[in-house]
Amino acid sequence: MSVVRSLLNLVKRPGRGTLKAVGVCLVSAVIYDTALQAFDGPQRLTSSVMWQTSEKPDERFVYPPGVPAVLRPSTEDRTLRIEQYFSHPISADSIAVDLHGTWPETPENALKADTRGGWTGRFVSISAPTCDDTKTLGGFRCFMDVKVSPSTPSGTIGLSTRLNIFGRNYGHQNGVFWIILPEMSAPHYERPFVSNALPATVKASLNRTEESPYPALSVFNRERAKRATVQITLEGNFSLGSGFLVSNAETIFPVFGSEMSEKLRALPANTRFVVTAAHLFPLGYGFAPRGQIQNILDNAESLFDDGETYDLLISGKLYERAGRLLVTNMESDIALLALSPEAETQVLASGTMSEVDLLGLNIARNMNNNVALDVFGYPVSGKGVITHRRGYLAPNAWPTDDTSNFGPLIKFKLQAIDTTVNLAEAGLSGGPIINLNGEVVGLSMERPNDTNSLVAVDLTSLTNLPSNWQSDNSDCKVVFNPFDRVLRIFKNGDSCSYGRFGSPQRFASLSGEWSFQEVFGFADENGTNIPDVANAYWLMNGHAIINGHAIINGHAIINGHAIIRGTKLVVDRNNIDLINNSEMIGGFKLNPDSFRPMVSKGVRILKAGSNFVQTEDFLGKLILGTRANAENTQYQPVYSIRDFVIWWHKVAGSADASVLLCYSGKNCGQ
């Protein structure tokens, strides 16, 4: 993932400061060096990379941000170095880490500060950060070594770094890393295929052509939707995904919680909002917040003086640093950006957009009886050209549980009308889904792997949010990180209601604090068939998060030397050998396993809530199957973390809940 330009411009303070570490992510600020000297200008993270320190040529793998490290059980040297370069010197004391593992969340497993200035745990140890005083290629280096024990359970380790400056923590998406320990023993069970054929009567009424004319959508509404749809990029060199200008953004505010809603309403009345998908912006592990969001919303006047800014392609023209990321809700997969006043002036001056166009699209009040819907966005393959595709709602596709999303909003599933074209493609995440009236009913989110289809968040269901969803009370929360695959549930009071994840099924809430993690393995390991239409995607939970390929800029630096020849690499599973042979320097290479399709192998319960003790025999075990009751000898495979968690909600209150779980053997899939 490309390194973002300078982020946080804090006010310079002369004299001395105390730099003290606390926890997650990494980033920009005016920071004092080891001599506590002030400097002019913002701090910049110029390079960030994780790499295996093994001397074995076949294990000299490098992992830029956005590319997961993969350590097989056979990997001998299990030490990874996080190496980052800054534009100005950094005090090692200001760097800290936050980590979520694959093991039970018990005191004996916790990562704790050690006497050497690092952190030690039962399964992972991290050395004390070391920072150089002298500048090399890329800037001033800081690094730390992460050692993963061979006994670490399979799953995904989420690791992120941050800086603590004068008591404030700053995070950066390029300081977020994942280490996947693939499950190699458990089988993968494919969900039975369910045909969603288009009814003949409906089929006859729909135009199957990819391009215009689209009888179901007027030319006026089609062109208006195209103008309102934007491409979100980093430094203009690749697509993170899509988004859209929205006129009634206040409709969306409640999904971010009451406190954030108040801060968003306090922004200037003329603020132009862009809605997009939250998974375009990786978070630190588990429930780590975006450190800078709170500070920016606290100071609306300096909205564009600091923070995460992104380039926007609007109506065919690129505007640098035009979009300011305000807030994300990863559970519902919704994020809000604001269009900068400078960009607004430039857009209007270009003549490609009018004041009315900048008002954006309206979010519909209901789904009504929509059969065919229109999908807009910027696929990576289009290289900056917008696409318009059509899908239909199959029977029982609204609402759907065929999703990895844990937010309270309803999800729906569209099937492609034109089966020769992929309805969901890399880069379409965050784009609008439009009804016949030109209103937005959904936001593109992910793609199931079994069919040419697209799963979207139903934005018309925003009025059905639980009353205390994302409340300020930390005792009532649902938090899901789609990258480390950890779901956390907090319900420590009778009044707490976190909803049903947008599911049509009915079940009661769990009590206490719970942690679940989905465990991955290789999709092609046991002859698992991955359809050709999904080959370009890194698969998660039976779904592809459709922001696509790994894009690596030329700023990957190790030991003061660049390790990539080019200025930008677009990597997928089909060209990785070419990239390794022609573009990588110094014996380093990308790990092919990082680009192999992954599928769910099971789920671990890492923390159990009320009515359970933290020594339960199921705690930390890989759960492969479940059964309806103790008398039933037939188990259903665990297809995904969402399937399992919904099932667990239904049975956790029973006395024999733990005996309904299957951990190993062929019976788990029968």
C-alpha cells in the first residue's frame, strides 16, 4: 500500500517534551528527536515495511503494508522486523505496539513490557524499538523485531505501531501489519451452492447489455450518478476504491455513534461529504481507534490542516488531497470523507460539475420492491474510467446472511444480469447502488466467491439502528476488524442492545465480554475449487473485500537501501513470479503465500463472557463444526465466523452449549 503524504501538522513547541509510549498505529506529528530539539515542518512516514530476517534465500520475504505475512508451520526462522523511516529523528521511547493474537485472552498469555524496553508474551515477543540518529536513504530509521513462537495457534496476529507525543497517540494505516499462521490440518467445507436463477418473467423485462441504453434507469439519473461517484486514491497513483457525494449525509451519522454524530453535526454547514467503505482504510488490531479522528472533529476550523487526506477523481479530473477522512465504522463498513474547500473551488472552476452536482445523491428512505439495481464505481482494471453495471435481487437476497459484515444494518445480495461481466470487481468497494429514482439504496461492500454477485450494505435500514448502537458506554459494543478477523462483543448491562448484525434471524444478545477469531487456510490446499471470476481476489470468509490488488510504491527500504526497482508495483497472484524476478533487489522477494486465496477453516473463542469461566475446555480451540443438540450426531461445518457467532447466540444460554462443538475428525463436517 502506498505511503501517505505527511499527515498531522501539530503546533511546534520549543523546549523539552516528555515522550512516552502507549499503544497502536503510527504517524505524523511535529516530533522531537533524541536530543529534544524542535524542527520545522510536519513529520512524515517515508517508508514502512515488515520483513523476515532469515538468512535462508527461500525465506527472505518482505511484507509492505497491506500485504499479510504468512508463516507456515514449516517456516524455520520466525522473526520479522518492522522497519520504518521518518523525515525527522524519532525517540524510541515514543514508539509502542498493540497486538492481538490467536490465543485465549488470559493473563498468562498477555504481552507485557519487559526489562529490556520491549514486550514479551507466551507466543510472541517484540524487541525494544531502536532508532538511528543519522539519516540514510528514506530518512531516519526505527526498527523492532517480532518473534513468533512455533507453538502459536493458527489464525491471524494483528500488530500495529503508534507514536505517543505529549500524551496524544497518532496512528497511520501504513503502521498496521498482519501475520497469518495458516491452518494446515483442518479441512475446508464449501457451503452448498444455492442457485438464484433469474425468474423468466423478470428476465424478459431486463436489458442484459452492459452499456447504455439502460431502460430501467433514465439518462438523467445515470449521468447524475456518474458525476456524483468518485474514485479515492493515494497520491493519485492507484485506486483504493470508490465513493459518492451525498446530499443528506446526516442520515448516515448515527452509524458512528451518538458522540461522533454530534461532532459531525458541528462541522460547517456547507461541508460536502463523500460516503465510502470503511475497509479501504485499515485499522490497528481489534478495537483500536483511528487516533487522529477525535482530534480533528474536536477542531472543525482546522479540518484540512491535518489528518488523513486522499486524492479524489471527480468527473474525470484528479484533485490532490481533496478528501479528508473523518470517521469510519468498520462493523458496518461505512466511512465518511469531507471534500476540502479548495477542491470544491477547483471542481466548480473546471466546469465539469455544477453546484447542483456537488450536492450529491440522496439516500433512499426504503428499498420498496426494487428488482434491478444499478452499480457505479471505478474498477482497478478501468484505470480511472467509471463503470456502470446492473444486478438483480434474487429471492431471499434481501436481507441476506451471506456476508462477513457484523454491523446492525441490513445487507442485500445482487446477482449479475450480464453474466459475462463481473458485477463486483476490485476498486468498486464504496460505490453507490442506485434505484430507478436515482437514489442510493446501498453501498458496494464485498463479493461472495461462489457466484457472480455483490453484497451491499442497505443504507435505507439506517433508521432501524439499535438505540444505543456505538454508545459512549464501553460496556455495550460490537467491534469487528475485517483484517485480523476478530469480533469483540461487550454487553455488561441489561439495558445494552447491540442488535442482530442486520440478520433476518432472531436471537438474544450474549452477556459479558466475548472475543472470536476466524482462522484461515489455503483455498487450493485440498483441491478446493476457486471459480475463475474470483482469482484476482484475496479471499476472506468466503468473500472478497473488493478493493483489490496489492499496490506497492517504490518507498520500501531495508537497512537504508531500496529493495524495489520501480516506483510502483501492482501485484496479484498471477504476476508475482515476474515481480520477484525483475523488480526486487538484494535477495528480497514477496511471499507467494501472501497472494494465495484464503478460506475459512474454523473459529476460535478467545474470551468467554458471563456464565462461562476463562478455563472452559473450548477456549482457544479451533471449532470446525456444530450440532443442534446433544442427542444429534450430525454436525454442520463452520462456514464462516458470522455463521458461527449467530449460531452461538442461539445456544450459549443452554447448559450443554460446549458439548455442541466439534474440534476435529471427519464427523465435524457431516
